[in-house]
Amino acid sequence: MTASPVDTATIRRLPKAVLHDHLDGGLRPATLVELAAEIGHTLPTTDPDELAAWYYEAANSGDLVRYIATFEHTLAVMQTREGLLRTAEEYVLDLAEDGVVYGEVRYAPELNVNGGLTLAEVVETVQEGLAAGMAKAAAAGTPVRVGTLLCGMRMFDRVREAADLAVAFRDAGVVGFDIAGAEDGFPPADHLAAFEHLRRASVPFTIHAGEAHGLPSIHQALQVCGAQRIGHGVRITDDIVDGKVGRLAGWVRDRRIALEMCPTSNLQTGAAKSIAEHPITALRDLGFRVTLNTDNRLVSGTTMTREMSLLVEEAGWTVEDLRTVTVNAVKSAFIPFDERKALIEDVVLPGYASAL
């Protein structure tokens, strides 16, 4: 079969699914400027275009710690009910504008309590904002289903509290759990009690692993903690030599464990050298369940349309390849099987059929 060419205009129209996207990394620059002015928070610049450029420039340092430090400003405006409602609603509308039909948004409630909100109030407020955004998107004819992943910060001591929240809100829009933050030096097994609690409560979870740290972090996330997906996972290639798949990589491939890959973000943090050489293409060719994600849209200056376009332009991807990663993402979403099946059969496949 001849591969189908695809241009940016077509890509923008294609249905997309994103599993790895941080709420506090995806604010609109203009919103960040307005909310910062309301609370008296000083930004690097008050010009939205200049601010977007500042984020992109800072994120291109090749240093994961500095990359994470750029969140200081977005988190500053997400400490009030008003700030959370607005950013959550706009998050959904921005996904819909980008052609996303299914998204999972993740954030750490413990980072949003400096204004006096409780952890539960943070979750309730974000869910209210997300629901408002989904209602507006549906009314505009661009429906998008958004599920929430609550994060614990792996270098702090409130991971179990975040896991408790995920259990408490699993019937109120929260679909899963994650741990985030600086990976190196903070192994996932440090929070084994939280993961055991989630497993007992039948709450699925993913774990950031294999980005700043290598195979041991992936092994711990899967074999010790029991993660159902891996956030990033680019270092799984350390277990693949000359096309020969090692034991850990084979475990990941054989059990269809989704890799939440974020090409632009990985370039910025030094986890990959270029889009053309990003492991997502080689792993796709070897039959791994790779998914394509944005990670942090403001910080990385990206969208799902841009991530797809970069792979088409620099790694030779086709519309068939884009369909594959989209179907992979929906198959691995933390929502019930019947919802995943309906999304694939009724939305994703028909949307791609029109482009083939």
C-alpha cells in the first residue's frame, strides 16, 4: 500500500488523542499575563508573545531541572478558585481547537494550595472548569472528552495524599494517577505504599520514568510499582541493541504497555537529540505501543498538530502512522473499554479515513 502524504492543514483536522499533558504547563500566555497582573505576580515580560518566546527559550536549555523551574509563574496564578476555573476551562477549549477528541490532563493538587484551598477543593474546582470547557466545546461542535490524572510530587511527602484523592474522585472525572517532578534521585519505589493503595482500589496509574533516569527507573515503575503506562520512557532504547530487544523492553512491547512519548519536550530536556532521531520512530517500527504527546504546550511551545507535523516533516511519518499512534493512545486511555471502543470506531477511524 502506498503511504498517504499529509500536510499541516490536514493534520490540524485529524482527530487526536493526548495522554501526557500537564495543566500547569499549558496556560495561554495572555491568560498568564492577565492573572499575574490581578495578583501582583511579576513575570519576565507582560507581552504575551514575548512571554511565549521566553518560555520556549528557557525550556530549550537541555536541563530537566531548569525546565521544571519555568513552572514557577504558571503555578503562581493557579492558587485561587478563579485562576483554576479559568485555566482548566481554557485547557479544554485549546485541546478542542487543536482537533483533540480525547485528552488526559495531569496536575499535582499539592502545588495549588498556597492560596488557602484544600486539596479536595483544588480537585473539585479543576473538575468544574474542565466540565465547563467540555460543555462549551460540545456546543461549538468540537466535542472532547477529558479525563484527569492526579499527580504526587515524587520529591515531596504528599504522594499518598494525592493517591487518596485519586481514589476519592475516581467517579467524578479523575481517571488515574501519576508521580511527577525531578526523576533522578527520586525512584518510584519510594512511594510503593501509594501504588499498592491504588492497585487495591483498582485505580490505574502511569509513572514518569526513563526520561532523566534510565532502565532502572522503568523497571521499578513496571515490575515493582505496577504501572500500566510509562511517562516518556525514551530510555527503553538502552535495552535494544542492534534491533535486538532485551528482557525489559520485551516486557513492555509484549504486554502492550503504552509509552507516553513527548518528542519536543524530550529535545528540550536533553532526552533526545532531534525529531528525526527520536526513539518514537524506531520503537514504532519495532512494534511498541508508542503514543504521541505534548507534555507542556506553553513551556514547549507546541500543540498536537505541531508534534504530528514535526514527525511528518523530519521523520518521514505518514497519515497511517499518525492514525496508529492515535489509536494506540485511545486503546491505552484510563477510561472504560466501551468508551475507548466507541471513540476509535465512531470518531478516530472515520476521521482518518477521510484523509486517506
